[in-house]
Amino acid sequence: MLLDSFRKPKLPRSLLYFQYLQGRMLFSPHYSRQYEIMKNGYIGEKKFYEKMIYLLPENSFNLYSLNLSHRNAAFQLDSILFFQNKLIHFEIKYYKGDYVLHDDNWFAAKSKQEINNPLIQLRRASSFLRQVVKEIGWRGEVEGRLVFMHASFYLYGARYGDPVIFLPQVEREIGQIVANHSGPMAPEKQLAETLVARHEEVSRYEQPPAYDYNALWKGLNCGNCFEGRLVRESERLFCCSKCLTKIGQEEALIYNIRQFVFLFDKRKLRTGVIYEWCGGIVSKFIIGRILKKYYHSFGSGKSTYYLGEKE
């Protein structure tokens, strides 16, 4: 069922670009900061999901990681909780440290640097969601909540009445929301299916770093920490230079092949191409065997190429 793939947070494609590239190129300070923000955002969404698993009753229904658009304006929804005649939209943040709210402006307390007001982000996304569901024909209410999931986050100047939930309040607030609303009915489940059908796999916010095949490091990256480079430890075993995780040869190859396919989806997948991509560490014979095992092959001999990972 298509809905099932949205019942937990999805790793954003934009974050996947950074994960795949970070071990193969040096990011500028701008891209390093962008990567850190996206990585923390995804961590926050996963922590929220892990909380909600235990807080929601069996008849509850929620979706995660939707990219939608309305009248040519793109917006992202971290999580939506469906009730009878009501949707609760959650904007999830994983900010660390102390922040100050002053005259609707948000600042990092230590650096005094101003940040985008997350309440404005919440209101924008909730407003677009309200317009979309109305256009679909659903007539219930849409409310928004801003949730901070990091234990070290503190906001000076927080105002009573703002739709903000801090980590120590999550269990109580979600419990109250559930207690005060009835579970979703057929119209809400149909609405969920319509929203998922409108999901845009490639977000308009997607801005991966510029990269060039010839400038990227060639070798085997670690699929555990995403940063380290694999060093051969034995005939069938590699060790990560950063996290020291030991990874089998087949697992290491599959991860790095998927890297190549994602980053260079227009190039034909061939044994010689992956041999070069992996820095010549693994023989062409073994690479060919792995490709045949996991991908559909076309052609024969030196003209063989591969498309589409097998189920």
C-alpha cells in the first residue's frame, strides 16, 4: 500500500546527496552548514516518530515527509495526524542550545545570529495545507504545532499561547490531543490517500552541491557512518577508517553501487564503471557477479549493462 511508505519519516533525497558525496568531496562552509541542518532535521523527525509510536492509540493515523505544492508554491510537511474532521500538522525542529525570542525575531543566544522564525514556517505550511484540503473537498479543521525534539533546547521569551511543544511536554500534549479528538473516519483516510498521491518525490527545495565525476574521490565509502573510507582487512572484509565498523565485501559494494546509480542516473551501469568508481579495490569479476545478482542485466559480453535493482 502506497500509504505505508509515508507512515514513518523518509530520508530526504536532498540529504541523500550530501550523505553520498561527503566522503568523496570537500564541502564548502555553506554546504557543510546546510548538510548539518538537514541531518539534524531528519534526526528530529525520527525521534518524534519514535515517541509517537508509543503515544498514539491503534486507531490513530498519521503521515510523514510529504512534499506538496499549491498554486506553484512548494511546501513540506514533517508530520500530519488525522482525526475525525481535524488535521494536526507538526513542524519538527531539532535545534540545540539556547535561543531568544524577541519581537517575533529568533536569535541563537550565544552567537546572537538571527534565524528564520520557525513559527512563520509553521503558519505557512499549515496555511497551504488548509488550502489544499479545501480544494480537494475536505471541510474539516487544520491546526499546526511546532515541536522541539532536542533535550538541550531552551527558548527565552517563549510566549504562553504560541502553538509550541517542547520535548518535556510531548507526552502530555499528544495525550491531550488524542483524548480530545475522535479517530479518523473514511473521509480522512481518503484524504490521506489523495495527499500521498500529490506527493512530489523531488522537492523543489532540493539543492545538492555541484559535483563532477572526475573530481570525486574513487574508492569504497562506509555505509554506516557515511563519512569514512573502507580499507581492506581481509579477502572479504573491510574496515571503516572513521567509525571502525567492519563491513562485508558484498554489503560494501552494494552501498557504493547505489551511490553511483543515485548520483549518475543517466550513465549506464557497467562492471568497468563500478570498478573505477570503487577505486579498483575489488576485482571486475566480483563486481560483475554482484551486479548480476542485484540488478537486471541487458546485452552480453563487454556490452553488458545493468538497469533497475531486483526486488
